[in-house]
Amino acid sequence: MKINEKKSTKIPLLSDTSPFLGEIKREQDKNKKPWMVVTPTQTGSTLLVNVLLGFFDPTASVVFKGLDNNKKSHISEYKLDKDLKVIKTHASDKNKTHIFNIEGVRKISVIRRDKNKLVPNFCFEHDDILVMEYEDLLYKSSYNPNIQKNKKDVILEIAQKIEKKFEIVISDLQIDNSVARINLMDMNYEKIKQNDFGKVQSEFFGLHGNHRNRSKDK
């Protein structure tokens, strides 16, 4: 799929009514820069991008774009859909470091120290990059039974980190939309979890089969 093509926004609902509670008021975030989840692999990026979509564009599908082939300096040079609010890509401190320097986009990354999944040191001081720990994304579930935080706790903490770093307001409505989206994502994952990892099998959430079990990762 070309990057300027829009994915279907059809939501794979498991109920008769939409779980999302309303549209986001743009005046709460006057900065028009889109959001980019840019992480090493196997660090919880699928969860994070869906949390962000819940905040900022709850009925949109996950858009993944590899940005490593053309080392452009500004996000506008990639000719993304002008209405795109959240994008996901992968990068690390070992290669593709130019991605962290792309201008015109607010970036959120995740590191995982136990697997040496790190990002360049400059990311920790960059005005447009928020770096989180993998453990910040874990909530109690059958996959993580020993975690004490619940799903909403994690989403609230992510919201607080974003608010502090980027000086914006995330409303209760945005929190509720994000919780609803992650609940729906988890339910849909249960439907495909026995399938091979292979290609994406739930485009709306960007989920693969066996996504969480391939190396006991979130």
C-alpha cells in the first residue's frame, strides 16, 4: 500500500455500538505536528501506537511506514496523508538513527534494557522526543499476571508523560477513548493469536498472529 493511500477506517467491533465516546477537541492540542511512535522492535510499539490513536484519532487504522530508505530531514518530505495524526515506524541506536532527527513530528520511543533495545543518547534530551521504558507499558493480563497496574493505570501514566513532555492537555474523554480502543484491541488479538506471526492480520490495530508469544514479548 502506498503511504498516501488511506486505509479503511472500518472498526472490527465486537458489540453493536461504537466503543468510542466522542470526537477530540483540537483546541486541547494547538500544536499541529503529527505523532510518531519510533522504537526498536519488540518494545511494545503496537500497544503504544494504539494508545496514541485512542487519544488523538480513535477511529483510524494503524499506519506503519519504514522511513529508512530515504534520509529526509522533514516529515513533510515523506508525502504522508495530510490528515494523518499518528504513524508508527522502527529504528534503534545501531542504525536508522536519522529517523530520530526528522523534523515536524513529535516522537515517542520505548527502550527495553533487558534485551538491549535502546535508542541514541541524544533522544533523552531532545525537545520533540519522549523516551519511555518498556516496563511502563505493561499491565496485568493473562500474559503478564504478576503486573499490578491495570490497563487504565498504564494509559493514564502514558498520558501524564505526554502532557509533561509536550505541554498539552489530554482530556478524560481521550483517556476513555484510548481505554476503549485497547480493550477492543485485546479482544481482537484473542481471535488471531493462534495464527502465525507472518503478515498483519488485523490492519485496524496493526496486529499479527502470535504477536505476544513469539518471544514472550508484549
